[in-house]
Amino acid sequence: MHFALLLLVLVSAAMTDAVIYCSSATDDLPGLRTSTCYVSVPKIVGGSQFEGQMPWDSLLLQKRSEIGITPTASNEDCNRDWISFDGRGVGKGLKDDLGRNLFGQHIASDVIMKVVTGFINNDNPKKPLVLSFHGSSGVGKNVASQLIVKNLYKQGMDSRFVHYFNSVVHFPQDGQVETYKSQLQHWIRGNVSNCAYSLFIFDHVDMMRHGLIDCIKPFLDQRHKLDGVSYRNAIFIFLSNAGGEILTQTTLDFWNAGKDRQEIKLKDVETALSSSVFNNHNSGLWYSSLIKSHVGDFFVPFLPLERKHIVQCVKAEMEAMGLKPDHNKACQMANEFNFFPQYERCFARSGCHMIATRLRYFM
């Protein structure tokens, strides 16, 4: 069945002068590798004009519909066999995963745990769940989003109901913002129509073209339906480096005052964080209607990582590689990292990025 469907899509692509390409990337969650395919469609596909890139899974769904193929247990369906949208077992699994894989982020872990479990246990949410993760590079934003996916979808990041956008890869051209808006709305509308429990991740929002992200605001508001489609059970997660400076300064202030970072509360950073992101003209959320209209449920802060957190990351990567975690070697490797500011030298400049590559070299 999968081969026949793939052959049909390839023939359809050839008939429309489409180009199929795939990309894969390894993120900073140990052992996780994601792969995504797209179809560049320059002509009319399925009766609608679509200039640019169409998600592979959306085209597959379209072709399934055209030839009358109904999803079966062999190719994932939008039901409880594949998605934990009633909260069964999610709470403990998510809590354990956050504890094992997300280091130094007590605020983020607490917010994610409470908000995600609360949302999926709500039989009648008023609006989709909208989370905005902020912090410097390598502090765990991608890890956190992937752990959410892992605990909600049986297929994890490979689920056809999970949709990942990289602003740099998928929206590269300044002059195509209006086209991107149309494509993005089409993609969201089509996939939520197919599965109300879809999840969308937008990475590098700080690098997104100004005004582009505002096109999805109608899907995030409190409303029963929009053009006959309900978006209230969907989840939207935004990942951004914007606001990292504010979070670093707040954490440094606690450090210099001799306070434990665990004493930092969400209320200590949330207002300053949202204001910083909103007023940063280099951010894709600069003066965004998503912030002005308060459709986001939480600005989730990810604090800069200290040396002890780098040690934890190294040990977790050792375990993911099938090695016995060695604390002494992890400490030695952590000592090779660059730390800042110049005098305090308390925060890892690149967080836990590149640990997998460095560990192979170090071992």
C-alpha cells in the first residue's frame, strides 16, 4: 500500500513538473534524528494554485483522498491508538522525560508539565494551546518540544500529525512573504481539517520574516470554528532565541546576589521577556499581533546553562551512545567549553549544542 501510494505521488509530481527533496537533521536531544520531505510544486495541484513548497505529508493525504485510500492502523490515524489526546499516561511519562533530558530549566519544566497535561485533559478547550519558548542557543528549547511530541504521539517526531517549520529553510526569501502566508495558512487549515489534534512547531521564529507569523493569528483565537474548522485541540509551539539576553541578565543578577537559580520564578521574567521580544526589531515577533492580542498562553523562559548542567548533558549523551556515564570524563569535557561573562564565567556560551560531536572526539 505504501509503495503504491509513493508511486502515485511520484507520477503526480512528474506530471506537474514538481521536484521532491528531503532533508534530515539531528537535534540536541540525544539519539533523535528527524527527516522531512517536501514537494516543490510550480503548477496546479489538486485544483488549487500552490507556488512553492508543499509538505510531503499533505500531498500524500491529498492523494489518499483522491484514490479513496482510508488510513489504517498500518499508517497512523488520528485516534487514541496513535495520539494521547485524553491524557492517559502522559503526565508521568512527560515528567520523567523532562527530569531525565531537560537540565537546568526548572521554570520551563514546571510550566510545560502543568500546561500540557492540563490542556490534553480538558475535554472542551476554548482555544488551541500556544507556547512560546525563549532562551539562548543550546539551552533545551528543541529538547522540550520533542519531549512533548514524544509523549503525545506514538510515532513521535515521525508522526504525520506533527509539523515542523524552520524559518531559515522554509521561508528564506524576503520578497515572498505574502506567498509564504498563503502557503502557511493552507498547510495549517488542511492538516487540522485532517486531524484536529495536530501539533505545529515553528523553529527560529526570531529569524522569521517580519509579519509572516501574524498570518496564523486567526487560528489561535478563541472561537468555536473558523470556516467550518475547529482549531481548539491543536498545539502551536514557537522556538526563539529572542529574549535570551534578558534571561541571562536575570540569572546573572541572582548569581551575583548569591541566590540559587531555583529561586527564579516565572513572574520574575515573564513580563520583561514578552516586552523584550515584542520590541526587538530583529525578531520575527517584533510588534506581532500574536503578542498584542495575547493569544499566546505562556512565554516559557529557558535559562542559560551552568557547568553542572553541561556535565549532565554529557552524561546523558554517553548513555544515549550506549556508554556507561563517566562523571570524571564528563567534567573534563565540560572544562573544554567556553563560559561567560568575562569575569564570572558561569554560563556555557553554546549550551549543550555539539555535545554529541565533541564527545565522539573526546572519547
